[in-house]
Amino acid sequence: MRRRKIQLTPEILLAAYAAGVFPMAESADDPELFWVDPHYRGILPLDAFHVPRRLRRVLRQDRFAVSCDTVFEAVIRGCAEASETRPNTWINEEIVRLYSELCEHGAAHSVECWRDDILVGGLYGVSIGAAFFGESMFSRETDASKVALVHLVARLRAGGYRLLDTQFLTPHLARFGGIEISRARYHRLLVSALAYRASFPLELPEAAGGDPLALLPVPLQSSKITS
């Protein structure tokens, strides 16, 4: 991790992601950013994504309405909110500005979960080539961010993506099949993914019948999978 005051533009930001680094702030109130290049990187293999049994039931209940890219800034600000388990976040106003500009140019996307027309959870990330860089997620209601994650993976698989970068591996992401790899291996996967072109689908393909589970690897729908 190398800390240095930087003034970013969307173009510099995309170049940094393509080189394997990303910016963070020390806290939401800190106006400065610094580059991060972890020795070990978290990824979610798109061909081995796990959906716990209980969450599959939640998805089939259609508890949340799901959309993409309709309230990107609201999602990123939701991710920046402090909570009991996360009193400080790394998302400051500069992050909000930069990534909102990326969304306007189609280089960043959000997945949003709604209950009774109220935004209750979601996530956002950056898209380059066939790589998607997941940034952050939030929930104001149980399971909202998890449903958003399943919808994200379904769309990435449908759109031809080859890499879902989660930056760091957390116990939460490990439950979904997330793994930690070396920086060298990550860079090899990144170079490979950037050589392809993917398209982020704002809607699930008609063939899926509105069910994101239909787009996930077949073994994940097995009754042997437990929560």
C-alpha cells in the first residue's frame, strides 16, 4: 500500500484499475486518496459462485425489486454510510464524484434493491473489458446486499465477464465462494480479462425468466448445498 496525495480524473482511475491498483480514502471525512495494491487479492470465481440455500429461498420469494444504474449516486452514498459494524468507511466525496462520472460514461454500474419503492441495499463497481471490480455494498434490510450480489454475478455471467475482483477477501464473501490469490496471479487474470470485451446487462436475459439463479453454475442449484 503506497500513500500519496493524488488528484484523480476518471481517465486516470480507469488506467489505474487496468494496472491493478485502486484508490481509497482513510475515512469518509478525509479529502485525500491513496493507491492500494494488495499483496493478496480477493476474487469471486464466476464459475464457482455459491448461493446458500436460505438465500435461494429469499430470491425465489421476490422479496426485493432489483434494478441497475438507476440511482448510482444513492448506492455509493449508501455504501459510505456509517453503521454499528462499520463506523468508518473509505468512501469520501471525491470517490463519490469520480465513480458517478464513470457511471455516466458506462464504466461503472450499480445494482439496487428496493422494498416498496425504498432503496434498501445495493452495490457498485467498475467495468473494464471483461473484468468487473466490485467496490462496496450496503444493506438497510436483511439480505438486500446479498440479493444484489447474486444479481450482479448473474449479469456478469450473462454479459461475458471473466473476472470479478473483490479487492479483499472477507468471511462474508468467502461464503459465496470468494478466494484469495497472490498479486502475481491476480495480474495474470486481469491481463487475460482485459483482452476480452464484455457487456453489462441492465436487465436479466429473457431466457432466465427473471430468475438470476438460472444464470448461475448448475452445481449451485444442487440440494446438497447448505447455508
